[in-house]
Amino acid sequence: MMRTRPLKVALLGCGVVGSEVARIMTTHAADLAARIGAPVELAGVAVRRPDKVREGVDPALVTTDATALVKRGDIDVVVEVIGGIEPARALITTAFAHGASVVSANKALIAQDGAALHAAADEHGKDLYYEAAVAGAIPLIRPLRESLAGDKVNRVLGIVNGTTNFILDAMDSTGAGYQEALDEATALGYAEADPTADVEGFDAAAKAAILAGIAFHTRVRLDDVYREGMTEVTAADFASAKEMGCTIKLLAICERAADGGSVTARVHPAMIPLSHPLASVREAYNAVFVESEAAGQLMFYGPGAGGSPTASAVLGDLVAVCRNRIGGATGPGASAYAALPVSPMGDVVTRYHISLDVADKPGVLAQVATVFAEHGVSIDTVRQSGKDGEASLVVVTHRASDAALGGTVEALRKLDTVRGVASIMRVEGE
């Protein structure tokens, strides 16, 4: 039997995502009620600009006083899609204190203060759900937190930012330079006027922190994630990648150490073999590759941003939270029982592709090889080309630690025969 009293929802933010949430709640009201077991009522919408016309939103519901809205006491669920740290953090904790559960799409806040927010939710017996914070419409957090709860996840490797994937895909398919590809992404609406959060990896790093924490049952903060942007990737790097049968992606990589005693989380550009499923992810799509002991290899793929895809994830959480509300229960909260240490980037072991500008004369290769050997970095392949006294030397290593590779490069720069280090890129996904 369906409950007649509606569940009341407060919406914080009514931009691209928030307006889609409001629209779907209105147009799909009957279906949502049937799935939840009670009607869902949009009880208030907090915005900064109340005079803006918002199609499908009753102007009587609009307010600029978000704090008063979440303090009303009759609100069952608060949907937060305003982003940023404050006032979102204060509004969420206030919502818990006044009896509401929370659905959020705020990756930056969850990555920075997820532990404290979960503690506040637990204190008041409320839910905190945030599927939309990572990879848009792609169901990812719930499978990691629930479907794989009985398994041991060892690695999460993914493309979690559509803007950067669009840019790198354009560079790969057309031979365009970085700035040209960025200009195209901006013109098509895939990149913001200020793309820093995307191209410098801040957005992906926040998502990596969230994924690592859930996958490894460990508190991983944004500051724990190594971050390297993609602004230095060049057309020459793509040419080198193609010679190796690879392409280049900006990857979020969360790994459990081989001995199981620590974890790492990092974001950086990397070459991946064309045979790897992530290599075929095109344009602004996202994809995440999960490796676990029992389930093996799983891949999640789909649109990772945009109003409708993100609203889909928000509404999925809203349905789950409302069902819990009716049943008088809460869903799974934070799981950090493993409390594994997060290792620094220097301990990360992977392969490397190093391109050197060197003098074109006998003995150069031997000098370079000696430096690698002295730092314990084994060479897999070497390719040399050049003329008129100048040459390019491309070295691909076997697996080595980041610290060992850093010492190797520092020593290489001191050689008189090495004119410069043109590029260094990690090789992943094997």
C-alpha cells in the first residue's frame, strides 16, 4: 500500500543539474511515487538569483535563504547541487541536525570532508548518498559500496573527466595541438571558460579520492591524491604513443599495494595500449575499469557529466534514500575499517616512456644506459633517431618506482651529451 503523506524534498541549487532534477521530479512524479511507495514533493528550491525564470519550477517555491529551508523541520531529503565547500558543508550538516537525509553531487566536498559528513549523518541517523559526485550517470559508487562489498578490490583505473578526454581524443584523432583541441572543446561547450579544474586534474583527483576510499575501506582525502595535469601533453607525445601501439589518457588510478599493506591514489596522463578497453573511450565519455579478486575485471562506461546524466544519478539516490526513510532505516555509510596508509607517489611502481634530446655521436646511448643501471631502473626498449649532430633518444623502462625514475632523470640532466628531457610519461593498463 502506498503511503499518502508525501516525502518533502528541498533542492539546493537550480542550475544545469538542479533544473533537470526538478523537471524529472515533476514529469515523472507518478513513476517515482510508485517506485518509492510514497509521493515525492518538491517543497523548496534555494537559489542565488530568485528573479531568473526556471521552467517547470513554481516561483512560490524559490527562496534565497537556503539555511532557513533546510531548518524547516518537515524536510525529508535535501538535494545539494550547488557545489563548492561552503556554504554546502554547513547546509548539509544543518540538514542532518534538523532531520533530513542528504543527496549530493559535490565531489570536492565529499573528497575533502567526506569522513566528517558521514560522521554527522551517523550521529543523527540519516543518509548521505553521492552517486552523482563521480562519473555522472554511470552507476559506480553503489556497485563499489554494495555489489562488491563481499569482494576485495585491488585496482580502480579510469577516465573520470569528460573535458580532458575530449581534448586528448581530439589530439589523438586529428593531430591537433593541446591549445587547438582545448579551443574546440570550449567552443562546443565541453570546457569551461576557465578549464583549470579539469585540465590540471583537480576534478579527477577529487573523484579518485572518493573511489579509493570506497574501494579500499580507507579514508583517502584529496590531499592524499597525487595530481598531474595534461597541459604539457604534445602532438609529439601522441606520435610516440602511436609508435608503441598506445594512446594517451588522463587517468585516475587507485591501487592496493601488492602486499596489501597500503594504497595509492593518483591522477596523471599516461600511455595505455590500444588493446586496453579504456583506449577506445572517445570524446567526452567516462569509463572506469575495476579489478577485484572474485569478480575479476569490470568496466563501467557512459556519459560522465551534463545536466540529464548527472540528474539521473541524483534521482537514483533520491529514490534509495526515500525508500530508507519510509522503512525507518539508513543505507550503508562510510567504511574505513581497513585504515590502510596512503603511500606517497615516490613509492608507486610503473613503466615509463622518456624522450631525450641528445648529441648525435658515439657513446651517448652507453652513457644513458649506465645512468639507468646505476639507479636500478631496467630498460625495456630504446629507439634512437637523429641527424646533423642532434638526436632523439626514446627509452621505455620496465617497472620502476617513481622515486628511482626521478633520480635517474636528475642524473641524466647532468650529462653533457643530454640536451634536454623532452617528455616523461607513465605507461599504464597492461
